[in-house]
Amino acid sequence: MNTKKITQGTPRFTTRLMLVAAVLLLSACATGPNANPRDPMEPFNRGVYGFNDAVDRAVIKPVATAYRDVLPSPVRTGVSNFFYNLQDLWSFVNNTLQLKGEGAGNSIVRFGVNTVFGLGGLIDIASEMRIERHTEDFGQTLGRWGVGAGPYMVLPFVGPSTVRDTAALPVDMTGNVVSHVDHVPTRNSATVLNLVDRRSQLLDASRMLDEVALDPYAFTRDAYLQRRRNQVYDGNPPDEDAYVPANDATGQ
């Protein structure tokens, strides 16, 4: 296997993300005293959110809509199952790092069963066998071991994040099986297909967001932060009366 090809493009993308994070952190210094303690970079974040929303409405959403309308449901389900199966393998690694024995065991069994008996993951036989999915990423692993979330961030093309989750992105990218495919066109096609498939699953939710939320940015931010907090604490987060700084071991 050519390791040079495997890593092609990843260092450059990681460097760009780190530069974006640095710019966002510097911009936080210019916020006023009344800034949301969870979102001290709100003016900048809103600008990035607007950019992402424009790209989504112009390109990603129309493609995802066509994808959902053209492809039959069983085909789309197979695509989703395939990528979720690859995710189970990375979840096994993170469950292991978090010392979650049941989650690690279920994840590796799910991957093995679906890969061998589910046509490479196209059919989710493990769920039919009632083997529970325990999705974990490296951001959750950092949170599990006391790394606080830090300020909320919106990354170009990526979307909602935090300082902790942004720092975890390069590791999650390395853990993505697709990123290790030698053939560049195949790797890029699989990445785009995964993006379009996941966006198609959110079409109804995004429509409801546009119809219901008075401030879609604030709604998205609060929902993301609450969801990540629940994920780190396995759905049972402790009471939180105030914002917890990133360097506090009890942070979310």
C-alpha cells in the first residue's frame, strides 16, 4: 500500500481547519462583554453560518433533493447502511479508548456481521439481530476524559463545532476508512456520496427549521451543544447552571 497516496490531501485540509480555528479564536478577543459565554465568537460564527447556508441552498440541498427523488428508497438505505457500517469500526476504536466494553463489543460485532453477512454493510443485519449501535467519535472520547468543549464554532463547509471537536477532526478524518482508499477518484466519489446521502436525511428537518425557528442560527447552535453534551454523558448529563470553561475537567 502506498502510504504517500493514503495521506494525500489530508495534511493540507487539516492545516486549513487549524488556521480557521486560530482565526476564530482570535476573533473572540474582539467580542463585547455581553457576548454569549458559550458563543463568544457569535458575529464571526454568524458570518460563516450564512456562507454555509448559501452554499447549501445553492448546491448541496438541490443535489440531495434530486438524490432522494431519483434513487429508490432501498438503494438509499443501502448507501446509508454502508457508511454507517464503516462508522461502526471507528466507533469500536473510540468506545475502546473510553473503556466502554459493551459499546466496543457491539460495535465490532456489528461491523463483522454486517460486513460478512450484509453484503459489505449494505444490509443492516446487526440491527435485525438487535445488536445496538454505539456511535462514538474522538471528540466524545476527549470529552469522556475531561476535555471541556470550549467555545462554540462554525467551520466553513463543516458546520457546527466546538474547540474540542475541531481539534478532534484530524483524528476522526484519519479514522475514516474512506480516507485510506488509494484510488483518489474513488475516495472523492465516496466522500461526496456520503455527504449527499447524509444531507438527504436532513431535508425534512431543515425545512422545519426554516418554517419554525425565528433565529435558525441560535436554534442550530443550542441544539448542537445540547446534543454533544448528551452524547458525551451517554444521555445523562449532569445539571449545568452556568457555562463550564474548556480547561475545567467537568466540562461537557
